Amino acid sequence: MTRFKLGLVLAFAVQVIILGAMLFERVNVIRNGQEVVLQSQFVDPRDIFRGHYVRLNLVAGIIDENLPGASTEFAYNAPIFVSLKKAENGFWVAKAVHQKFPADTNDPVLMGMYGGIQGDRLRIRFPFDRYFASKDRAQELEKIRDQQKLGVVLALNGSGGAVIKGITIDGEIIYDEPLL
């Protein structure tokens, strides 16, 4: 085999391994990650390249300034970690915010990016802030957002990362993320 062909096969194999590792990590988090449900409000914008989606306005991403750690100075777009606790309504809410991953807690933790202050609250952006759906489904979710409790089911990986595992309306799962 010539060097060129060998290099081509090697490059292809490396790409397949990287893609396989990414898929394995996502499937592993969905199967084995700690599950939390965050309350959300949806907004129905459209992306010209990827289609209709619902922006997830997660309640856990709006932090009251009286919460432990909220008075800390954060740089814009800096990583911020939010420890969660389960509220009486069944949704998980912010318990405290941290500049670094809190190693001394058993609470679930989400990592986001500091998005500034809105009034007397900190705003945190999470990497899973969009749920892509068909045009009809996105518009349907937009119509019911004010009437029902919308939730986002997340699988946490234990280091602050999370993937969307499902969407709920009034506690009933309406979307369950397929493993592949």
C-alpha cells in the first residue's frame, strides 16, 4: 500500500474513533447520568440553517442575588456552576452558585456561562438552551407555554455537563431523546 493510501486510511480511522467517542459519551450520559427536570418557558424563534426551535428559558438560569455565591464577581461569559435542589413543585432549582465545580457537595451541579445581571438577578446561559422541533411542534409548544408547566429533563454527567433527555408538559414526557 502506498504512503498516501495508508495516510488516508489512518485519517479516516481517527475520524471514526473521534465520532464514536462523542456518540458513546452522549449515550452514556443519557443512560447513566443523574436525571433532573428544570422548569422552562419556551420562545419560538427560527434558525435559517437548522429550522424551527424552541429557546429554553430555564428557571434555574435566573439566579436571585440573595442566593449563596451570587454576590461573587463573575466575568462575562466565564464558567459558572449552579448547585441544584429539588423544589416542592418537583422541578430542580438553583441552590447556590460557584466559580469552580464544588467538589464538597452531593447536589447535582450544572455548568453554564455568566450572562450578566438583569435587575436583581444573575443570568446564566446553558449550552442546551435550544430544543429543535418541526415548525408545527415548535408553534404548538409556543402556544401552550403560558398554560402549562413545561420542563426539560436533563441527564447530568457529574462534572457540570448535561444533555437534554426529554421534554415534559405538566409532568408528562412528550419527547424522549433517542440514544442514537
